[in-house]
Amino acid sequence: YKLPMPKKIIIRSEFSNKKRLDPLKLKVEVNTQLEAMLADPALPFAYYPSDKAAGIHYFINGEYEVVGNIVKLTGYLYISDQENELDTFVVEGPNTDIKALVEQLLGRVKEALLKLK
């Protein structure tokens, strides 16, 4: 019998534009896709739908800017608090397809997470 590997916790993400608002509902889309992605039992991560967690945990916060029809999204991967930034991701795409933009971001986040020991 093999014991399951302990999973790293990823808590809820925060996204907003430069005015600290979220008219594109990116926060909802990121957290929805993150939860779905981390439901994969093969991944060594678990989604914890909270803004806080005890001990070591990870989270992705970010901001975005809309110029014309293009959304430029910058995401930051942190461990435990915002003093400990592990990585930065910049993706852009049309403001008509937020889902694809978030998929692009989380693809990059997943690659970075899998490199963590």
C-alpha cells in the first residue's frame, strides 16, 4: 500500500485592474479554472478556497490593463506571503475571450508549479 503524496496548498487568487476593480471578472475565472486544474489527482497541489491558510501555501495574484481590445495580464506566484514572489507571468489576448487568456496564464503557472520541489 502506497501512502498518498502530501499536496501543496494553493489558496484563492486576487486579480484586478489598476483601479483595484475587476470589470472583466478575471478573479472568478482564474479561481474557477484553478480549482478545476488542481482537481487532477496526479498533480501535487490542492486548491483551498480561502483567502488565508496556515503554514506553507501558494497563491497567484495579479493585475490587468485593457488597451483597446487587448488585455495585458500580469500574474505573480507567491509562497506564503507577498514578500516571497517566486515567479511573474505576463500574457495577453483579446478582451472577448477571458477564458482563453486565463488558460494561457494557468498553463504557465502550472509549468512553474511543477518545477517546485
